[in-house]
Amino acid sequence: MRLSEFQVKYLCQKLLLGLKSKKLIVLKKSEMDVLNKMQEIFIQDLKVEDAINREAEKILAQYEAQMGDKVDRQKMFQMIKKQLIKDKGVVI
């Protein structure tokens, strides 16, 4: 996971504070409950992205073995990742 739990908590707090201060949301549960749920969802999404990254790396390793040094690794990784996201129907 690229972000620490502290960073996730900080981002969620800032987002919740911003939404509340602009009166874009009305909380039906306590602020702590909402914040905890936001963090849970955020971390879950990061884990999904991590899994896709691992899968993309595995696929890329297979292609690299076939193609050698002829390919731009980062570009190929992004293409594979984009296709995996599309195939799995997730939003990242």
C-alpha cells in the first residue's frame, strides 16, 4: 500500500471536514462512524489497486521474457494495468 494508515486517516479527515464546511453532506451517523467507514473503504480500494499492480507485474514479467529489452516497461505496465481495471470493472 502506497499510503500509510496515518495518511489515509488524514486525507479522510480533510475530505470530511471540507464536505461538512461547505454543507455538501448531512451526517446521519456520528462523525467518528463516518470517518471510520471512509477509512475502511479507502484502504479497501488501495488493496484492490495493490492486487491489480501485482497481477500486472506478473503479466509484464511474462511479456518481458518473450520480448526482451524491446519494450518500455513503464508504458507496458500502465497498458496492462488499464486493461486489468477494465476487465475487472473496478474504478481506481
